[in-house]
Amino acid sequence: MIKTIGILAHVDAGKTSLSEQILYHTKSIRSRGRVDHKNTFLDNYEVERKRGITVFSKIARFFYNENEYFLVDTPGHVDFSGQMERSLEILDYAILVVSGTQKVQSHTSTVFKLLKKKNIPTFIFINKIDSENFFIDEVISDIKENLDSNIIDMTDEFKNEDFSEDFIDFIAERDENLMEVYFESGYNKKLWEDNLKKQIKENKIYPVFRGSALNDINIESFIESFDKLTTTSYDENNEFLAKVCNVKYEDKNKEIYIKVLSGKLNVKDEVKYFYKDEIIEEKINSIYLKNGEKTSISKSIAAGQIGAISGLSNINIGQYITSKSNEDIDILKTKNKETIIPTLRTKVIFDESLNIKDVLSMFKILEAEEPSLNVSYSEKLKEISISIMGKVQLEILKELIKNRFDVEIDFGKCEILYKETIKTPCIGSGHYEPLKHYAEVHLKIEPNVRGGGIVFESIAHVDDLDIGTQNLVKTHVFERKHHGILCGFDLDDLKITLLTGRDHKKHTSGGDFRQATYRAIRQGIEQSENIILEPFYAFEIEVEDNYLGRVMSDIQRLNGSFEMPQSINNKSIITGRGPVDTFMDYQLELISFTKGTGKISLNFDGYDECHNTEEVIEKYSYNKDADEEFTSNSIFCSKGTSYSVKGSEIKEYMHVDVEELIDKYL
């Protein structure tokens, strides 16, 4: 049986230490490394060992009881959570490490929510139980309150011949059929164990184990229990399908890491993937199986396994590859929709003696490995800019580029990545009719739930626009970012409905509906009340009790909100929410006035209405009418001559009655 497991945690909970113990006890490594000794097996980059944090997701391979395991060690620091989230896509099971002294921290909650959302069966490992500040009842209560109530401490259950009565009842209570068996025939350990496996797989039960990764307490029994309670079923006889989970450049060679979902792949096999609106077919040159820094060449890779391949020139992280003969495969077009996204943007600063195209090439390599960087180059300004999660990521990038490319770079001031949306529904109309072209589009545009992104549906009648044209409009809605009208930030959280439109059998050509759709979106939002959205952090602050008043005052000053503080052992813990703009530098301030005793953890918590809209509008001084790429003007044609009509004046020119649409749909 082949299983992929991920180890996840808030930073400093002991995730890497647990990974070391698992690899050691399964004889994958000969000696255990320690983070503080800078010699761990998986944190093998210089920058990771120097800072004592995991920056890149790593793969380790081991065998236990005739099962083959692929262990994914993920970053715990919030600035590298994009890698963590992408790793979830390939997991069969997750192990969430909770610090026995810190209990459930903010990033722990974020990770657990993602695991639940993606239906990944999860084991919870309470670490650091040998600390004098560890109290099991408090930790279990905290997990139930902040993660899920369907947890059960199983640390000692497999050490005994039979399960305890409380444990037997706990399992039976969550399965009606098992409860009936219990009443009729009593308890049977094999039946209970099989049912427990099933309930764990279905996320009805989250088993809890406790131990100490640093001092090797309960590790062997945890591995044995985990092996008994996990199961997978991969079929290598089906057609080949795999997901790209990572990309690495080694000595300019592009290695593509894949998780095989079904079938088998051999060297020299041809596979298909999607690139720039078409299906590409290329041959696999080589296959490697990875175990940390160790690489072994393989002739094939089968369902359930993770490995690296070469030969695909334009594949990206999150895409699927297949050998299926049917070329109309929707899954190849599927893209990851990530929840954790960058909140800041910064300019790259480098010595003028360097060729900007060479610097851009370096960052494009980094972007292939970390897509959230969103590298962009302005030909007009001769500037390179990137998106980031936080300032620690910038520090790591500087070191990484120096070590890897022997180039010293710096970064400018971090700018907030704002977005725009609307508050009220509207009808947007766009018409594009230069000579021998024709397309008209009418959309209803409404606010979507916060964090819901942009969604599309069509209620257009096929007599007006055929299905192919309706799908074309949908493509144009999503093919680029659309700018708002307040500051030109990207639009988000919209529901766009295609109401109707017009085409021409003779004159309508490929790009006409693109232009009509773009103009309809812009014209619509100009009729609505617009707002700016800014990113928010969820924060957790821990200070000595005598600093509590100062912290609460600061939170209010920074336009944040907080829940009732908790006091434990003369320390106060405050959780809340606030704008990234005001909180991103608060850590330095907190460390200063608490003389180094205060701690804060920040996690991205979505977008919400901007706290200082007028200041932002004044700062960016955006002129919506001067943004030629995002115009609401429509193009009409009369007597062989094309002319432009302002978006505010187009109603009477449209070939569909706009007032009738407004009366019907608004």
C-alpha cells in the first residue's frame, strides 16, 4: 500500500523534529538531526538551517510494515504558507502537530480549516508533553474548542489488548450500524478497528496522540498506530493521470514533481497537458524518486507514488498530466484556487551594472518554483516587482538569491495589495462594432460574498447567443484581471451573469466578444457604488499581564478588533483581527516595549472593506478615464464609419433595450 502523509504545524511546534523521528524509526535515516544543531535531514538548504525554519516543502520516502510512504514536510511559517497549501493537494492523510505548551495557535487553526475544507483525514499529534508547562486536560479542551469536538486521545489505546470502554462508546456513537451491533452482539475489536479506520477516512473522527519529538517519547507507538489506521487504494492499471505538485530548477534543468493519481508512467512515454488554450503532447525523458537530497533514477513511477520527471517544457505547478487518448479533458484545464494569497507587493532593487533581463530571468525561475511571487516587469518604468506574504519572506529571498545566483538584490517599501468590488448590483453593457466586426454583451454584476472571488453564470437564451458564444464570454471574464474605477486595483468578489447579447453571422470574429465583454464589465461597475478592499490579519498576541492595557490600546489605534483576553500563568493572550497595513510592523513595536518578552503571530484572514479609503484614493490618484486598456466606451458603426460612445451614454445606442433589462433584473 502506498500512502502520502503531510506534517503540518504552526512554526516552532516541533514539526521538523517529528519528521526526523519518523524517518529514524522507520530506518530511512541513520541518525536524528536537530533544528538547533542545524543538521536535520529535510531542512537541507543553507538558509533553512541558518534560521531554523522550514522554507521549502520536502519529500522523504520510507517503508514500514510493507507499506511505502511519502512524507511531505511543509513550511510552518506563515510567510511560506502558499507552499503548505499547495502540498495539501497531494496528501492522503495529514499529521497536524500542536504544541503542548502553546496549544492551538492561530496558524494551527488556519491549517486545520484548510484540511477540513479539502476533506483530508487528519491525525493530531500533541508535542512537547515533557515540558513542565504541559497540562493534558487544558490542551485537549483547547483542541475541542478551537479545532473540532470529534477528537479522541488514542495514545494508550493500542498499547492494551482491548480498547477502553470510553473509546468503544466514542466510536459506536458516531455510527448507527455499529451502535446496533454493539447492543445486539457486543464489542469486537477487529470490527471496531475497521470502523475506526473508516470514520477517520471520512473525517468523522480526528485521533489524537501525544509525545515528545525532541526526546523520542511515544514516537514508535504513534508510527505503529498510524500505520494500522490508514489505508489507500491506488490502481496502476488505469490510464495514467498525475498532478504537478512542485517545480525545481537544478543546474538549469527543470525537474517537475508529480503525484501519480492513477496508472503508471514509464520513461519515453508521451503525456498530454494544457498550455495556452491547447493540449501539448511531450515525451518523458527521465524519472527520479526523491528522498530528501538523495535521488535515485527509476524506469517508471506508479499510482500513489511521488517523483520527479523531466521533458515537459511548459508545465506549471497545480496542472494535471495524462496519457488519456481523449483530448477534450476538462481536468487538464483545472487550476488551483488558493486560499492563502500574498498581501504585499514590492519593487526589486539591484545594481545598475546588472542587465535587467538577467535579473528578470532569475525571478522567473523563482516564480516557477513559487507561483505566488507573481513576478511582473514594467517596460515603461523598467521595474521588476513581486508579491509576497511578509517581510521574513523578503529576507529569505535576499539570502536565497545571493546563495543561488551570486547576485545581491534588495527590495523597496512594501505596498499593500488592495482590491476593489461593488456594493450594489448593476447592468453592464458593451458593444464592439468597428467596420466588419460585431458583438454586444449585457451582464448583471452583483456583489459576491467576501472571499467568494469572481463567479459566472449564463441565463442567456440560445436564440440570442449560442452555447459556444456564451462560453466564449465566460472565458473573457476570467482570462485577465479587471480593474476597479477607484484606484485601478483588481476587481474581486463579484457574481457576473450573462443576460443576453447579439452577434452577426457574417461580421462577428474571434476577438469581438472579448472587447464587448471587457467594456460591459467596466461600464457596469461605473453604475454601481464601489469600495476598496484591503487584506486583514488574524493575530494572536502573548504578553505579560502588565502589558495587556497597552496592547489593547494599540489594537484600537491600529483599527483592529479583539476578543476577551485570556490570562494564564501571569501572561495574557489576545486574539483578534486587523488590517495588514497597520499590523505588519507591529511586531517590532511589541518586542521593543515588552523588552523582548512579547510574541505575536499573524495569519492572512481574507479581505474586507478598507479602513482608510479616502487616504488610499488620494495616494494612488487614479484617473479611470485615462486608463485606455480598461475603457467603458463602446464602439458603434454607421454608414461604414466607426465611432466611440462614452459608457455613460450608451443606453440609447445599444441594439438590446437596456432599460428593459434594468427593469427586469434590478
